[in-house]
Amino acid sequence: MRRTNLRRDDGVAMTEFALILPIFMVIVAGMLGFGRVFFYWIEANHVANETARWAAVDRNPYGPSQTLQQHAANSATTEFAQGPGQATVCIDMLGTQLGDPVEVTVAKPFKFVPILGIGNITIRGSSTMRIERLSAKDASNNAIPGEYSEGCQS
């Protein structure tokens, strides 16, 4: 009769790997998701800063074919601009005198798990700059921006 050695450790590493793998994959997926959220936040702030700078000097270098908000929403990286959900760019003038602030806010919807449609958040970036130039006048002879208009667009 042959005796079985109960102290053999064949297959222990495979069992331990099978127990640790799901936890490891969740951690890796979480890190990738956090990286994407951080990238979107940086991109939203970059677009807001660039748009606020153009608004502060009352310029729209993208001509009459696009508003400043439309160009800003489409000017970011491909994943940010054309990913799921459209970025919304809002320009708000908080006064009409030189030196008053103009605020630009960029909002982009984000899904942590797009396949399942769960984990929906909105990533926002904003920038505030002082108005340096206003090139037009309204009916009451008040200075207004001539190259862009206030409001939100996607």
C-alpha cells in the first residue's frame, strides 16, 4: 500500500494566483479609471484657460464659421472632444468694464464603466481672467464683446 504525502505543495501557487487575480485586476482598472478622470480634469482646465484668454482680449481667431465656445468644445484632444458626451463651454461676463472678470466653465460627462453605463460624473474645469479689451458698443453705448457672445454651447 502506497502512502500519500499530505505535505506536498503542488498547485499552491496556482491557487494563490487565482485568489489574488480578481483583486489585482480591480485595482488596475481603478487606477486606469482614475487616470482618465485626472486627464479629463486637466484637459477641461486647459480648454477653459485657453478660451478665457481669447475672451479676455475679445478675439475669436476661428472666424465667423465657429463661435468661440464651439471651437473650444472641439479643440481638445480627440478622446475629450469626441468621446461619449459632448463638452459644454460657457462664457460668463461678470461685468462690462475693463478689468472686470470673465469666467469660462467647461463641463464634460464621464462614465467610469461605459459598457455598463455606471459611475456617471461630470468633470468641470473653469478659468477666470480680467477683461482687457472690448471692441463693440451696444445701443446704450456700453462696451460689449464684439468677437464672441456669452452663453453655453457644445
